[in-house]
Amino acid sequence: MTQHHQSEPYALITGASAGLGKEFARQLAASGLNLVLTARREEQLHELARQLQQTHGIQALVFPGDLANEDEPQRIFNFCQQNGIVIEWLVNNAGFGLPGEFDTHPWDMHKRTLQVMLTAPVHLCHLFYPGMKARGKGYILNIASLAAFAPPTAGHTLYEAIKSFLVKFSQSLHLEGKDHGVHVTAVCPGFTYTEFHDVNGTREMVSRLPKSMWMHADEVVRLGIAAAQANQDVCVTGGKNRFIAWLSSALPDRWMRKLAGKQIQKYRKR
Ligand SMILES: NC(=O)c1ccc[n+]([C@@H]2O[C@H](COP(=O)([O-])OP(=O)(O)OC[C@H]3O[C@@H](n4cnc5c(N)ncnc54)[C@H](OP(=O)(O)O)[C@@H]3O)[C@@H](O)[C@H]2O)c1
């Protein structure tokens, strides 16, 4: 592979083969950024890279891999280093839902979940943040969820905890980065049309939600990118979702549990 020019900034997007990640790739490419795309499905990544190179005249590189492997973040970082790729945007987006109660899954499944959605994003931040700080410019988007603000439910046990962690982590790193030109934003989407609910087998269940609760990936991504540019620490996407998040911070926890806990439980598979 040819050495890339140091001054051309790249965006690294995890989970770029579908849904929000694919849309982040589209919108960041349209803004003129080059891309490093990663996920497990190599064919989808190559097809997307080909399309975006053709449409926007950017460089789009594919680095397939499974983020459940502990050494994957380091492999991605080494690939960028070896090719002189400067990552200006890091979008930690890869993720999935795991319905069912805690004890119904083998430990290995929980371990993979924690690795993909918690350890890998933190590790990627740890690898790429110092370069951004040294250059005085960078954007980190950690894709969390409205679930971070929702009352706890039974089932999907680790999901809300992981997303809450991502929000808090992003807020702290945001405070550290803001004096160094590094913008860190936790993007918190509500229900969004992607492959997410097909992958975790809850499509039928969540399709009973009112249409007004759903957003399209292009709008969610547009809001997320704008929030990162404006250096917001948390971006809950959409007015309804922002109201729900606001309610849960304004109301005492036990009220919110009474008010919304039962409603949310209807859409969580135990
Ligand atoms: N859709 C929603 O309603 C919603 C709401 C709130 C938050 N979110 C969050 O948004 C993020 C993106 O989800 P989405 O809705 O776009 O879902 P999606 O359409 O299912 O896409 C998920 C992406 O993550 C990748 N991924 C999953 N496991 C991976 C692994 N082990 N290694 C590498 N990549 C992996 C998938 O790629 P491969 O399968 O090719 O590996 C895919 O590109 C997630 O963090 C999710 O929690 C979604």
C-alpha cells in the first residue's frame, strides 16, 4: 500500500458496514474527509468504500476485523501508523443489543459485548486521542444511546450500563480535550431505523412503538456531527428523545422508574 500524505485527515469509523456507521461514512466523506472503515463484513465495507471514493473523490480504506478480539484496536492503530494516516475523526459506533436476562447467556457472550462496546471504544480513544491532542485538533464521537438516561429494565442487562459508562467517560474526556482542540461527544440516539433490531431479533416487538418515536439514520448522524463540531459533550438526538433525557435528569429516580419503567420494559426482551 502507498504511503498517505500526512496532511490529509481521515475519519476512522467502527461498525461502518451498516446502519449509523455507514451513514457516518457517507456524511463525513461528503464533507471531504478520507476514511478508514472497519467492521467484520468485508464485502459491505469494500462496496461502500468504492461508492464513496467514486462519488466524493476521497480515499476510503477498508480494515476488516472483529472488535471482540482484544488486540483489534491496536491492530487498527498500527495500520494507520504504518501508512502515515492521520485520524482526525474517531467514530466509536460498532455495537449490538443482547436481549434476555443476564444468566441466560454464557460468560463469553457478555465478555464479547463488553469488549466490543466498552473496552474497544475506550482503547481506541486511548490510542488516537494523544495524536489529536498533540496536533491540537480532533473529534471523538462515542455512540451511546438514550438508554443511558432511561430507568433500568430487566433484560438487555449490560446494555444500559455500558451506554451510561460511555456517556460519563465521554464527558470526562471532553473536559480534558477541550483545552487542546479535541472535541469529545457522546451521541445518544433513540430508536433509529438501522439493522440493529433485526440483528438482535426484536424488530417485531419494537415495530409496535409509535412511528413518531423513530428517527432515520441520516438525521441522527447529521445531528451527531453538528454536535461534535459545536463541541457539545452530550448529544441526545431529536426533540422527543431530548425531552425524555431531560425528564430523567429532572425527576427523582423513583418517579422516573414509576412513570416510564413499565413502558420501556414492554420493549425489552427478557
Ligand atoms: N438503532 C438504534 O435504535 C440505536 C439506538 C441507540 C443507540 N444505537 C447504537 O448505535 C450504534 C450503531 O448501531 P446501528 O443501529 O447502526 O446497528 P446496525 O445497523 O446493526 O450496525 C451495527 C454495526 O456494528 C458492527 N459490529 C457489530 N459487532 C461487531 C464486532 N464484533 N466487531 C466489529 N464490528 C461490529 C456491525 O458490523 P459487522 O456485523 O459487519 O461486524 C455493524 O456495522 C450501536 O453502538 C448502537 O448501540 C442504536
